[in-house]
Amino acid sequence: MAIQSSEHIWHNGKLIPWDDAKIHIMSHVVNYGSSVFEGVRCYAPPAGPAIFRAPEHAQRLLDSAKIYRIEHSYSADNIVQAMVDVVGSNGIWPCYIRPLIFRGYGGVGVNPEGCPTEVYIANYSWGKYLGKGNPEDGVDVCVSSWSRLAPNTMPTMAKSGANYMNSQLIKMEAIANGFVEGIALDVNGFVSEGSGENLFLVKGDALLTAPLGNSVLPGITRDCVLKLARDLGITVREQMIPREMLYIADEVFFTGTAAEITPIGSVDRITVANGKAGAITKKLQAEFYGIVNGKVEDRHGWFTPVPVKKPHLAFSS
Ligand SMILES: Cc1ncc(COP(=O)(O)O)c(C=O)c1O
């Protein structure tokens, strides 16, 4: 999908023109994949633009940098403020926000010594990621022939650019075979996650998702769904999920900042129930979309409001 540029990008504490956000091809990140990043949504509830779970995204960004020993001088509060500044100054919402920390241009070796840390935050208009728009319709997915990253190889708790080489393999294979998305198993054959989403399933009256030990990203939408399910009195279990449970589940859905809550209609062409969102998925969607659209009270304090500095620019999504 083509990117719609905005006016400014935040770079190391300053707003710079979009077209000036350039790097040298010999930057460490280009050669060795040394970046960590976030994907964040800013919604447009009636009270005005508001960034969803900004402190949690900022903290995960810093955690990812810490895992990879990428040094920088920013706190989570600094990152939240920078996201607010860039959205407010560009006048684009709802939007997607992309904070990035990477090793820049300096040395040439794998050892990043001498490479400066660069921090950028961009925002741009972006619509639905999976499916065609009706939140009840299930998407068709497959189990990938690619496994998720093995423990103690590439850390999956870090949202690093390099991890997304694995995600690209999963996604491209799924699309080549006529599916919308792929589900990866971990190296032991247990369900892990999608190329860019966590996965939940309903079996009986319990909502299940893989624990972090099954090579999943600690998703922020995953955390929302766990909290909302507990609020609704739904039994929740983080447990290892065998592949075949996907085929006999009552409901299966993806969660993610991009995917939000997307029902899965079939796995490997085996239909999940009637191929549409099931009862528990619908209840969770009603709460989640209610909160992000400003129709249900933000009782967990998930929004960070953006003071408006520039008139709103409308973009098509
Ligand atoms: C591999 C992977 N898993 C899970 C997720 C969902 O995480 P979140 O809900 O924080 O967007 C994402 C998206 O960021 C992802 O890329």
C-alpha cells in the first residue's frame, strides 16, 4: 500500500520536512537490520485526536532498544511527547504512527561501535489492514511453512526490524497461496502468531492465547483483549496451543495495532464455525471499537489526547 506523506517527521528532538528524513546506504541499519520500531494508532474520537496506548508503545520501543543495547537519551515520556508533537503538527488523524530507533552511519563492521543512534517518528494516514471493512467477516489464513523465531536466536519480545524478515516470509508465502495472512508455529510446533498479529481462539467458554514463551511479540492489543475479556467475565488462559486446535476452535481471531480485532474465517481452508465473528469475538470487538471510537468510556485510560496545532487534513485511507 502506498504511503501518503505528511509535512513533518520528528528526528532526534526536532521536526524536519518529510523529504529530508534520509539516511546513507552505509548506515549500520541498512547493512545489518539494526532497528527497533513501533506501530501505534491515533484515533479520532469525538473529543479530538488521541493516541492509543502511547506510554505502552513508548515503553516497548525502549525495551526493544535495551534488549539490543542500542543507546539513546530518550525516556518513555519523551517519546510520548514526540508522538503528540508530530501528530499535532501534521494535522493528520486518524493515523498510524511509526517511531523508529536505529544505528546510523559510522562504522562498517557488525560491531556497532561508532554508529550514532538515530530516532525518527513519522505519522501517516492508514486504514484497515486485514479484511475488506466489515468487522464481522472472517479472513482466510494458512499455517505457514515458516516457523517463528527460535528462542535465544532473535528475541521476539523486541520489535526489531530484523525480526520482520521472518514476518515477510510468512506474509509473502500466505499471499502467494491465496491467503490473507499466515500463522506461524514456534520451533516446537505450537501456535505462535501471525506475521504481524497475535492470535486468540475460543474453545468452549474459554479464550486462549499463546504465552510469551511461544515466541510471540508482547502485543499491546493482545493486552487490551486480555483486560477487556477479564472485564467481561470471560475465562482467559495463556496456554500452549497445538496446531490442530485451530481447526476445531469455535472462534479464532487476530489482534494487533494494524489488524485491531480481525476474525479468522478459515485456517488452511477449514472453516472456523460459520466463517464469521463468533459471540465472544463480537463482544470483544464491541468493547474495543467502542473505546477507540469514543462510544464506550475509556475506563482504562488508554488514550493520550493530542492538542491540535494545525487544521485537520483529510486523507483517503
Ligand atoms: C509479529 C507481531 N506480533 C504481534 C503484533 C501485535 O502487536 P500490537 O498489538 O502491539 O500491535 C504485531 C504488531 O505490532 C507484530 O508485528
